[in-house]
Amino acid sequence: MATNGQTNGHTNGGVAAESRFDPTFTQKVIDATGPKCTPRLRKLMGSLIRHVHDFARENELTVEEWMQAVDMLNWAGKMSDDKRNETQLLCDIIGLESLVDEITFKLAAETDDAATASAILGPFFRHDAPILKNDSCIVHGVDDGESTYMHGKILDSVTKKPVAGAWVDIWQASTNGMYEQQDPNQVEFNLRGKFKTDENGYYGLYCLRPTTYPVPYDGPAGKLLDLLDRHPHRPAHIHVIVQKDGFKPVTTQIFDRKDRYLVDDSVFAVKDSLIVDFKPLSGNPKAVLELEYDFFIAPQGESHKRE
Amino acid sequence: MATNGQTNGHTNGGVAAESRFDPTFTQKVIDATGPKCTPRLRKLMGSLIRHVHDFARENELTVEEWMQAVDMLNWAGKMSDDKRNETQLLCDIIGLESLVDEITFKLAAETDDAATASAILGPFFRHDAPILKNDSCIVHGVDDGESTYMHGKILDSVTKKPVAGAWVDIWQASTNGMYEQQDPNQVEFNLRGKFKTDENGYYGLYCLRPTTYPVPYDGPAGKLLDLLDRHPHRPAHIHVIVQKDGFKPVTTQIFDRKDRYLVDDSVFAVKDSLIVDFKPLSGNPKAVLELEYDFFIAPQGESHKRE
């Protein structure tokens, strides 16, 4: 186990712990799995059981500690609904959603498609955002903030040609740090919209320069952050999903280069290629800033392996 | 990692996976923990984050698989209440409660107190069971089943002397496999009772020979068992908690030697020393079987280290 030089500070007590506790127990639990279990679930659950048991043995987990975790998960389940997913948020603050996103992106990047980097979906996406015409405004009833003209193209990552008729789904928090479904004072679907690229692959909309905000901390995720002596803040960002039939969808976030939490995101979602500059814009009465960003999407089913 | 011969069949892909994915990510998440976090929580969460991340990397966990797990945990939280704990049950079917119980018992057994082996509490304990006189019956309105006279002594595990005034808390499922709080047809507190040992350390009660039953499988734990191609059955058992001021409480279960699920408990709770024989009893109109079992409890604070 000591060969694992990368995991700095990691003292894996698994072997020693296993000699102290029943060395057959974990395999016995894994072996209870029946023959009709799918190979994938057998692999996942075998690995999960081994890690959970090693975790318990290495730390000599107490009944009280385990029950505190059970209570926290039950609390998260009860608090979750169609507008909020607290179990997902618990995963986010331990970096799991970002890691799964990295895994997904790395696997896709092993083809040569070079799509735009992905970032986590987060818990505030809504499937039913309104369809708007290009150059529409998604800001309703928010009178502070810096209005921004966000525009660019959707491009095929293989041919580099514009993709007409692609959907660009945008959502962002308001200047008070809340998404519309969290905030009774915002109109429904405020700061959300779906846009379709024109024949030149163009999309454009008026939005706000995004604002730093905390993840919700009135539930178990906030409790855990507090216990870990961590802040709940996320760097300012705009959520985007780009999709088009025949292409792999891209779920991502773009981040304001000037945000102080870029290096210290409470859910660990920032990637360098997703950091953008909001530039001053003059001569447009509808916006004071401009953000130009092109997204690359990879054709479905194409597989141009690098090696 | 290959040195770990005990974990048969375990191909730990952690190192290889870490070289493929960002090798700094996990440490970055761990290092976000602030200085005011307690040392114990820092250790637990550091270890948990490492195991969860290794699990995700080793299995190249997909977004869909992770979200299925999130949905299952939210479902468990929503289903849990003061009469049912589905997250606890999910832990039970992957052996976690039994493992934590083993850890607790092993740590206690490193003193020479030799208390009765523990077993998991399970989700059906109620704090408010009625106090009954010795030799009372806990069976109400159940007319099948084999009535059993269960009796014995509570003994000090150090002096081997009887402990007067100890509390023995007993609960069991009915012959239909359900605890009273699961079953609208049972009277409240059926098959539950608290008994106090007399001046000779004696306890006695009339109960039922316990019946094999399935853990509840109408929720996420049942769904997971089904996906794993596993049965939900538990070997027949009686739950017991023994406690007395000045002694460490013992939470345990005693199991019927004749049960077919002794070697195949869905929650992995059986220990050899907890397997008992129900013997024919004659000349007692109130019972057809007898179960004699003494429990040993260890004095609090005494620490007789073996080494």
C-alpha cells in the first residue's frame, strides 16, 4: 500500500485493520450477491462494499458516528424535492459530482473530438425552461447587476463548422445569489432560457454578469460544511447545456475570471478552459458587458481514438 | 496493493486510475477542510473522501450510475420515519451495521470483561416498551407460534456474580414476520417488554419461538436486494438489550439453531455464541418450549487489558 505515492498523507490501515477484525467478513457480504445480478452492478457493489468496509475498519467507526451519518442522509432525503436535491449537494461538497464529471469528460476526450470541457449540472437545472428567440433577454425584474450580451457559435468539434439548430440552455442565479426556484421574489423562469442556433450556428442572449453565491446551507450539506470549517461559496458562473441531435450533449459552466472563489469553489467544479472574460461593451443600450464564447460539440458515434 | 492477499478477487485499480485522472484532485478536496474542524471528523472525512473518489475512479462511475444512487438515497430518506429507518436498512444489507458492531465489540473485548457478544440493534427497537413483571407474557393476540419460557440470569462478566436490578429489554417479530409497528393487526407493544432482574439476577418471560422473516423490501433496500439477486430473509431471532447503571450496555440478538438462514442472514448479524437451542418443556401449561440464556455485562470503566 505504501507504493501509492500520489495520495500524500494517506495512511491506508486496511491491511492491518483486516488482520485485527474478521478477515472473511467483507468477502462473505460480497459473495451473497446472486447469479442474476448484472456484471456491472456486481462490480460496482463489490467495490463499494469493500471501500465502505475498509473505511469503517481503518477508522474504527463507532455506532454513534455511523448513526449520525444515517441521520444526515435521512435528513437530506426528506429535504429533497423537484426543486432541490440535498443528497446531490452532499456529493458535490465532497467533490464527487466533479470527479464523475471529470471521468466522463476524460473518457469522451480519448476520442479526438475536443468538445468544450464539461462541468457539473448542479441541482438547479429545470427541464422546462422557456424557449426564447436569439438576442432575447433572460433577466426579468432584476434591477441591479451588470447586463451582459452573451453570444457565440456552436461548432462541430471535428469539422469546426457551425452547427445550425443546436439548443443552448442557459441558467444563472440572480444578483442575490438565488435561482428563481429558491426565491419567492423572482418570477418563474427568471434568468433561464433555451435558444436555438441560426443557420450560421449563432446564439445570443442578454443575461447578467453572474454573482458569487453560497450553495444552500440550511440543510445537511450546510451542516457538514460548517463541521468541516468550510465556506459554502461558489465562484460566479453561468450554467450551459448545449445539445443537438446527432451530437453528444455538453453540460458545463463558464466562470468569471475576476471571481475570488475561482481557486476555492465549494463544489470543486472550475476548469481553466471554462474561465472567461467579461469585456466592456459600448454602443449597446441593452448591455454594458460582452461575453463571447463558442462551444464545441462532438458528433455522436464518431470515435477517433488517439492511440 | 497486490500484497493484500486477504481481499480475494479484489483488483484495486486505484493507482492506475489515479494516473489516468487528475492526481491532485482528491487531496485538493481534503485540503479544503478548515482549521476548526475536529481532528476526528478531519480523519473520518479525509478517509471517506479518499475511498469515495477511489471507488469512482476504479469503476469509472458514470453520471447516470451516480444519480441512480442519489435517487435511491433520497428515496430512503423520504421513506424513513420514527417507525422505520430505510437508510439504516441499506447499510445493513451491505453489512455495515454488523461490521460497526464487530468493531465496537472487538474494542470492548480487548479488556478481559468477556461480556455477551453484541449484535445489531436493527430498525425496530422502541424506547418506550412497557415495563413488565418477571414471568409475564409479551404475547398478545397471536394464537399460532410456539410459546416459550425464556429465562436466565444477568451476570457481572468480571465477578461472575448475579446483577440485581438490571434491565432486560426484549422485542421480537410475530409469527407473520412483522413487528407490531409494521402491522396494523397487532396491538401496540405486542411482543415487547422490559424486565428487571430480581435480587438473584433472575429474569424470565413468556415469548414466542421466533420466526424467520424478510427485512422490509418495499423500499430502496428491497430494490437493491432484488438488483443484487439476494433474498431479504433473516434467521429467526429475539432482540435483547441488557443494561444496568455502572455497566456497559449489551445490545444483541439470539438466534434459533434450527433456522435455515443462520448461514445466510440478509443483514449478516449472526455470531456463533448467540445461537441457542429451544428445548421441549413439559408440565408448564403456559409454554411448550424453554430457552435458558444468561447474559454477561461488563462493569463500566474497568479496563483489564489482556496484553
